[in-house]
Amino acid sequence: MSITIGDTIPDFKLTDQNGNKFDIKSVKGKKKLVIYFYPKNFTPGCTKEACSFRDSYEDFESLGATVIGISADSKKSHERFAKKYNLPFTLLSDETGKVKRKFGVKNDLFGLLPGRETYIVGQDGKVLYVFNSMNAARHIKKALEVLKESN
């Protein structure tokens, strides 16, 4: 079952790139969220997507949104990825895929690649928009559009 527009995002806890436990309850219901699931650190598309979120980070902050990236990569991989590309936002390690399944993120390319899906969440914790595309650059543009419309 996939999370859709109007649904409240599920609660979850994961480890971030710094080894800290991150509880979604610390931001859910307090800030707007852009939660993006991506296949793998250091791949061309995922690097482009992360760097695009980085380059637009101030725009997201000015709209009151927190950006969170989630993949199955390890904490150490996230740490290296964030450091190499100067990523100012939280990266969470979902090595078991539990959170990905809670959101209902499907694999792409005939089930061969982990999905690339972005959830824009209102301050009330409800999903405003879900965007699924293997074209990484489109996620940032669409997220900013939805956040601007929601203000």
C-alpha cells in the first residue's frame, strides 16, 4: 500500500549520516518536509539529485521545508556522500527497506532499481504531493513548485 496525497506519513526512526538516531516525530507536525527516496549514493543520477537539492537548499529553507534523503546505503556511505558533495541536509540509512515499504516506494525499471520518489509533506504531517520519476532533476523543481503553492 502506497502513501498518497492526504495521507499522514508514518512514524519511523533511522540512523543519519552522523550516526545519530533520527526520529521523524522530531519534525513531523512542526515543519514542512521534502522526503526523497533514492536508489544509491555516488551514482550519476543520485549525485545529480542530491547536489540539486543542495543547490536549492536555501529555497527550501525559505519555504519552511526540511529536506531528508533516504536510501538503503549504510551510515558510512551516507557520511562519505554528504562530505564529498557538501550536502547540508539529513541523509537516512534504511538498510532493511522498512521505511521504504512503509511509504510504498516501488522499484523502477522492471523492478531492477530501487525507486526514486519524493514526498512533499505539509506542516500537519499530511502528504501534499507525491512525485515519482527516474529523472532526478525534476524532483527538485516539482517540490519547490508544490511548496510555493502551499504557502
